[in-house]
Amino acid sequence: MLRLKAEDAVHNLGTVYSDDEATLRAFGSAYMNDPKTIGSLTLFRSTGDVIATYDVWTNEWKEAGAINA
């Protein structure tokens, strides 16, 4: 199961789980584009490796380095 974790500098804001990476990415993009949203998002594989993080400045997902592939 993949997971999408939201956090700010101090708090874990929650985690969403799904088997569908596209669903998590779409949900995360919508979440981060809300002007009231704070913090950051990270998309993880079931193994705990990072797949991508959401870049709020460019409004897009940034893929993790090849070391996590």
C-alpha cells in the first residue's frame, strides 16, 4: 500500500493510503493547491522509500532520486 504523508515543521498532519499512485498524486495536488494548506507532502512506496515530494512553488511533483527507484 502506498502512502501520502502531510506534515509541517512541527506536526504530522496526516497520512492517506491507497494502492493507486495516480489517486494519491491527484489528491495531493488538489490538497496543496488550497490556499489554506500548510506544510509539505511526501509520497512513499510500501517499503518506505520516497517516490516523490510535492513542490508548492512549481505546483508539481518532484520525483525522488534514482537511489530510491
